[in-house]
Amino acid sequence: MDLVLAAAYLLPFLFLAAFIGRIDTRFVLFVLWGCLAAIPAVLLEPVLFAAAQSEIPAALAPLTISPLVEEFFKALPLLILAIGGSRQQDRDIFLYAMASGIGFAIIETGLLASPDPLTVLIHSFSTALMHGCTCGIIGYGIVIAGHFDRRAFPALILGFFTLAVTVHAIYNTLGTAFFGLAGICMDLVFPVILFFALLACYHIDLPALFAHQGSS
């Protein structure tokens, strides 16, 4: 049992190492930010749930409020760097986003109240990929926005943020709509598909792509 729980908490780090190929100080700092970002999200969500009770059914709160709050806090340092005009390598921005999302998933797994080690392991696998990928979507949006006119930046970031929130909400919806073996399969398959889609995006040479479009 202890080995299973240890594996559950190590899984996010293994994903991160496999995805970026290396772990250095900057990426560790973004993992730590993701861990810290879970604190205001956990504290704020119940307050927002209570405030929205008259407008949103309680069952819909995790599908609407939670994705908005969690994606905002996970991506906050990336947005601050981008708005401030800090120059970063395209792939580094994408990887920072993944690291922040995975840090958030580590804390979420730690807060999971389940006596079943297998449930914890599946939850860790699933949420590590989901949180990493949805924050990665925002990071990818920042990369793309950096190749357009600065005036288009707010609209592009809002669009990718909305996409990340929507994907997060779909994941939460699948988790509540399916139970038992079907629910486990959904939890495992959906984040894996999302991960490989982002992995394909990661390997696209964006500067060369935009340079080609600009010259055509």
C-alpha cells in the first residue's frame, strides 16, 4: 500500500521528466508555484460555490467555477511574465506551464480523501496529465500570441484560456457522468489523448511556421 501511494505522488514528476527531458531550477520553481496555486484555489472555490448557489445548481459548480479558478491560478505567473514582456524561449514557456499544472495536481492528489490506494494512483495519473495539459494549452497560447502583433495578445490569450477551461470542464463532466469501469476508462483515456495532442504541438517549430506564413 505504501509503495502504491508513493508511486501516486511520484507519477507527476515522472511525467514532467519524460516530457521535458530534464529538470532544472526554473522548472522546479514552476512545480512549486503549482503547489502553492492550489492553496488559493482550495480556499476560494467554496466561497464562490456558496455565492453562486442562487444562480448555479450545486452539481454544476465543479464544471463551471472550478475550471475557471484553477486554470487562472495555475497560469498566473506565465501571464504576468508574458504581459510584462519577459522574453522566454517558446518551448520553455510551454514546459513551465506543464510544470505548474503538474505541481497543482500533486496537491490535489494529496487532498484526495480515499482509503483505496488504487483510486489514489488512478487519480494521480489522470489529474497529473489533465492539469499539466490544460495549463500547457495556455502556455501554448502564449507562445503563439508572441508571434502576432502585440495588440492581438489579449484576444489570443483569452481564447486559449477559454479552451483550457473548456477542456478542464469536459474532464470534470466525464468524471461525474461515468462510474465504475467506464469512469476509470474515461479518466485514463481522455488525459492521455490530450497529452499526445500537446506533445505533437510541442514538436512543431513555431518560429519557422510563422516565418513561412509571413513570407507566403
